[in-house]
Amino acid sequence: MKSAQSEAPATMSPTLAEVLKGWHQQTPYAKANDWIFASFKLKGRQPRTASILAADHLRPAAVAAGAVLKPGQRFGFQNLRHSLATFLINSDVRPN
């Protein structure tokens, strides 16, 4: 971890928890101790990597939502985090 704070538990909204539970129930690896975002290539033994999730799902969703990305431009979880923070600040929402 980068810092002691990085090791602290993160809170999750009940809405997000329900969405993740629903997603997990729809996957081929839906047992209680299976990964929520399991690697199909590794038959669920490990989670998918962040780079694979971003390439397969996050970047296409960003483009579909109207994000203008240059060819080859990366869009990952860090971009999503910063975009969300900017959106919340511009909407006068102050996260705790």
C-alpha cells in the first residue's frame, strides 16, 4: 500500500453493494467465495486485472457515454475517479 490510510477500510453505499451482488449472481463464478470480477481465462481462480477491466469495459463505456478519446488514448480507473470527483464538485456535491 502507498500509505497507512490506503489500508483503511473503504465504505460502500448500500446501492453499490446491491448492484455488485446482482452482478455476482449473474456470473459463472457465483459462489460466495468466488471473485466478483473473476478472470474467465483463469477459470475464476483469480480476479481480472484492472487493465483488462478498463480495456474491456470501462473505456468502451466511457466512449459510449460521450467521452472524446484520441486513438490509443488510455482511459482507466484513475481517469474515472478524477472525472467523478470533478462532476461531483461541479454539481455542488461534497463527498465526505
